Amino acid sequence: MKQTKITLAFVDDHQIVIDGLMSLLKGHEKFRFAFAVTDPTLVIPNLGNQPVDILLTDVMMPELPGNILAKQVKAKFPAVKILALSMSGEGELVNEMINDAEISGYILKNTGKQELIHAIEKIAGGGIYFSKEVIEALQKSSLRKKEKEEAHLTGREIEIIGLIEKEYNNKQIAEALFISERTVETHRKNIFRKTNTNTVIGLVKYAYEHKLI
């Protein structure tokens, strides 16, 4: 009995990426190609003309970001499974793709041929696939969120951290927020205590890591 092939479609605003993906997968007995476009706005019309099992989509596209495209695809063609490909495995971005678009997988563009094939086959079989780097990024993102919640920083404290990052001194912060320098100093002490940091550099590093600024 002849096995049904997995129909793939590709969208990436860089033709060289599409060429590379198709070159890696060309000739594989389980795959067939439906279409490949560099303009993400053409994906929906193309899906209406030909059935696709898995859409491999870039995430960072200027005309139509991958998360929005994926959401549109799932709304109109819920049977299409989506595999996101990106240069970045940044946790918040992955979470957005998962929560908003119900993607089936997320891998980095430096992924090798065998992992790419494995991901496609697993997704086609009804599973999900996230590369090791992406899983690690998700874990770090979750840890940052937990630490941020445990720190219990107030809105005012986060506002002051932003001014500290801009190299404002206590007097400048007080003037900008219409509070006394003594109040600023109290806030600074609380901020350093809550974030478990001792220096401005350490505090700014913490703020960047936890997406506070």
C-alpha cells in the first residue's frame, strides 16, 4: 500500500532560506511541496487553492509577523499544522506563538537536516516538536517570570529602574517623578533588596534579563 505523502508549504521573506529548506528536503520520499512564497500575505490565498499538511513559516517577517500569520492560518485552515522557524528561540516569542497560534513546533534555522525531517514527521503524525534550544529558552523564560513575580516589584519601582538605567541620579529621579529624594532613596534600597543585587550594573543586568526595561 502506497504511503500518503506529507504536503509542505514554505513562507520566509528571504528566498535563500526557502531555497535552503527545499534543497534539504527535496527528493525525500515522504514529502511533496505545495508552494513557497516570500510574501506572507500570499499564504492564505494559496492555502485556499491547494491542501497543505504542514506550513513551515518564518517568525520575524516585516509585512506580516509569523505569529499573526499563524493565527490567521489556524482560524481559516485549522487542519494545517504549523512549524515555526526562527533565528531566535527567545522564550517570550515562542510562548506567543504557542498561545496565540497553537503552533505544533518551533525550531531554529541552524537546525540540521535530520532534525528538520524528524520534526516534520513527528508533527505530521499528530505530535509536537520543539528543538532543545527552544525548550531551554522556554525554561529560562519561565524562571525569569517566576523570579519577577517573587520579587514583587511595584510599578513605581520598575519605573525607577528604567530611570536608573538611563543614568539618572536620585535628584533627577525625584524631579522626574515629583517625589522627594528621600523617597527615591527608600525605593532604591527596596529595589536592590528585592532583586538581590548590589550595584547599578547588576540591577540593570537583572532588569534586561527579566524584561523590565
